[in-house]
Amino acid sequence: MLCFKLCLIGFSMLTAAAGSHQAFTSSAEMNISSCPITYYGQKYEKVYVGFEADRFAVCFKGLYQPGIQNDCILMSGGTADRGGLSVLSREIPTGSGVHKLLPNLKYAGKCVNVIPLTDSQQSQVEQVELGNFGAQSILAIKTYSGYTDVNVVADAQVNGLTVSKQTFQTSETNSGVITDVSGCRFSGLAYETNTTVNDPRICCTVTCDVSGAATAVSHCGPMEHCQGDGSCAMNAVCSVTGSTVIGFTSRPQSVPDRCGYSLLRSSSLPGLHVLGIFKERRRKDLSFLDRVVLQLDREGAQISLEQGSKVKVNDDFLTVHATPQMVHSVALTKSHAGVTAKLEASNYTVSVVFDGQTAIIHLTGSSEAPVQGLCGDSSSAVNEQKSSEYSDTESANNSQIIYKNAIMTQNISMFGLITRHDKVHMDFSCYYSQPDVKTLSIRFRQSSVIQHISSGEWKYNLTMEAYTSRDRTKPIDSDADIDLNQRLWVELKTYGLEEDRVAVVTDSCWATDRPSPAGGLRYNLIINGCPNPKDPTVAVEGNGLGTSTVFSFNTFQFTGSSGNVFLHCKVELCVRQGDNCIQRCAQTARGRRSARPEYETVNLAFISVAWTY
């Protein structure tokens, strides 16, 4: 880093080379694309400059307004008799004054943005310069005789918050001073380069290296969230939609049959067991979440959240209203979002919301608690969480399980490690494994998924849903006949984001034959924001244009696998600056690749959905 308050010998020698010039008298938007500035890790090609009687502002996201989140450098005015400002981008030649002042840096071919300020008599009062030298960015200030203040105050702000505030005496600035405006950004916060900070606002130790790259180590567990004061608390969400479970650690799992499964059980919540009961709807080749059961061992009771926003306590249905009703220490309410069961015990709160299709389980508490079930234990297999009490078993002489399967395939076509058939029809029934009993299940399933994301300033929902038509008016449901090699459209959509500020970019999508995104066979559909050039059926629409993206492909299954296909996608939020978020891909299969623009990505998100053949 540059040392603060270095004298800028030969300051005017920066004007030795010609450059573009723009002048104004009050405030304006200036194009500096010929000499862009990187300010605390963010690259900008425009500046918004303006001055009042007591303040001069250089901003990068728009004209300065108090209380508005912006990246700005605010400086004291120095005179009430302003005449005008101008911006001049100039290249620094070898042998300039700055080069002599800081011999360890290489300046040949570099550039600076020079902003002279004049009074009403066109006499220069102050000069400000912004430049980049490798990974380092500088702010240089020089004042002249017309500058009337005793000091020069430079307030560097990121997102409207002061990162550094320095005061220079005019005896220093009359000779010229240089200060560093290099830095990193992480989770919406700014850090100076070459520093390591224990930041209680995000409960992380953040390291900002000399190149402006930030890394962070969280002090919170995978199911904890920072409370903004250095302390961590349990604040985890599990979602169940169709037959897909996204656990507290964001790990997706797929329920393969029409059975009952343990969703949540914890030693920190003794006596509570939350289960999901999965059944078919009209067809027998798809499973959906049918109801959610809360078993209360201490109360000797069972509360079931049923279809149609109905609630059943033991064997009797209960009328539930918007006003909380306490039943066996559980607060029950009903709203447009469905029915909610809320239980508080041992410094923890469990909230279960069920609308007939999706269950959202929210667990909060003073610290991270061990959780078993599909929502919590990521190390166990799905079948280990199956409940015999809610599984439909059919036995013969107590030694075998009766199941039924039907398969029809035609015209097999090979495509690398995947297979696309013309027609597939399959049927399956729920089973529960018993010792020394072999089971078989062949199935095809579709689900939509919702992921709740909260990180830094961004709090939003990310959904993934599949359709069989381009207009995407109706998601795939239990009545849909889906064939292999049939075209599907998948929409990744966010809720709760400002479209004028950020855009969603689908970075990559791929399929595996196992629930883990990194395990087993892998087949890429989208690579670096563009379709896989080896698969002509893949198309991507509107990537980086708004808060949703769509891609399409022809269905397939892995050759010689068990039939499971798990689709995973990684999306990014891109801070919008013009068309910087738009993904551009070559149209020919031979030359298809990403012309990926440079932009700052925020909060990578991951989401998965599963089909099973």
C-alpha cells in the first residue's frame, strides 16, 4: 500500500500527454472508459462529479445525495466562489514526477483522470486525480492559493458508509498528497488491501490481499446466521416441495417413493418429531408431499397438517383461524399462506408452514443444534430416514415385499454417456425395506424447488420449475405424460430483488446420477453461462437480462445407470451497470463459447431438482 500523505513532487507533470477533456459548471455524468478507475475492488467507467459551496463530490453510481447508497469520495470545498470543473484523462509518460516520487511502481502506459477545479475568475483552486497502477488505486490532491480552508478533508465512502476519512493540512496539499483507495468488497462491505479484519457485522474473519481479492472464514456453523454483533444463532430453513427436500445446509435430497420420512428430530427439542408423508396424485409414477405430521411424545399427541389447510389432532379435525390457538403447546394459525404450527421449547423455536404443496420448516435458537432427519443430517442416506409407521407395506408370509413395475421403451438412441428414448412409462409403489428382502423401484418424477437465500444485503427466494411448453404457463404436474427426448423448459426465478439493480446469471447447470452435485456421472447442460456445445438440444434464454432466466433441453437418462437424474444449477447475482451482466454466446455449435463480460458477482446460489426414471 502507498503511505498516506506523500508529497507529490512535480504534480503538474502528469499533464504531459494528451487525453480526452470534458468540462461543466455544476454537476455532470462523465465517461472515463478510456481510463477506468477501480475503487475498492469495483471497476467503473463513469464518474458523477458535482460541487456545492462547501463540498466537492466524485461518485461512481450516480450524483451524490445524502443518505443514498453510493460509492463516493467527498472533499471539502475550499471556496464559495466556484467557477467550474473539468475531467481530463491523461497517460503518464515514463519519467514523470510521480514516477520519480514512487520508483517502486511502473507508470509507463498508465493513465489518470485529472479533475481541475477553478473559481469564477477561471483561476485554479484545486486539482484531484484518480488512477490505477496495477492492482493499486490512488487519489491525489493538490490545492492552490485560491483554496481558502485550513484543511482538506477526503471522505472515502462505499455503499454510503465511510471506509476511511483523512484530513490534510493545506501546507501539505499545496505541494500535493497521494493516498490509497485500493480495497476489497465482501458481502456488501469494504476492506482495505493487505489487511485481515475480524468483522462482527458478518461474523467472519476477512482477508483482503494486495491484489484486491477478499477471502472470509465464517465463525458461524452451517445452520447458523450472524446476528450482526459477532454472535451466531441458529436460523435455518428447510423446504419440501413435491418430492424434493432442501435441508438446513442447502443439500438437496429426493424422496423416491410414496412413504413417510423423518424430516426433523433433535435432542435439543426432546419429544418432537416432524415427518413428511408422500403420496401419489391420480398417477402412480409421481410422489408428492401429502401432509406433515408433528409427533409430540411428551404430550402423547399427534398434529397433522393436511390438504385443504385442514388440521387434524389425533383422530379429530380442528377448526383453525388467523388467531393463534394453543393445542398441546403448539400454536396453530391459518392464513393465505396455509396452516402454521409453531412450537417453542428449550430456547429453540420450530415453525412449520404447509400450503398443500410445499412445507417450510424454520428452526431458530441460541446456538446450532444437532438435527436428524432429511432436513438436518446430511451424512445419512434417504432410506435411513424412512418411517415404517407411515410406509405402505404389503408382505407375503412376512418375508417379501410385493411391488409392481411397468416399463415401455422404443428406439433407443445413444448420446455420449446419456441415452434418449422415444417413449417411457413407469409405475411404482411405496416399499419399506426389511432384513434379507430385496426391493426394486423404477420411477419418473418431476418437482419444483424453492430456495431461501439470505446473505449480506440480499434476501430473496430462488425457485426452479420445469415446463413442457415454451410459454411456461403451467408447470409440470401429476397429469403430464413426459417422454424421454421430450423438450423441457426450466425457469430459474428470483423474488425480492430490485431488477434495476441486479440481474440473475445462470453460470452452470449439470446433471448427475446421484443427489450430490459432485458425485457419480456428470453431464453438463450449461457451461460458463452458455449451452454445452456438444449437445444441440440445449438453449439458454435471457441470461443476465433480468431477475429470471430460462433454459431448455431434451430429457435423457444416464446410460446403464439406475435411472436417477438430478439436475443442479449455480446462479449468480450481477450488479447491473449498463449491459455488463448479459451473457453472449456464439450461435454455431462449433464455435459456441461464452464471451463472458467482467462484472462483480454477489452471493453465489445453488439449487437442485430431481427426475427419476
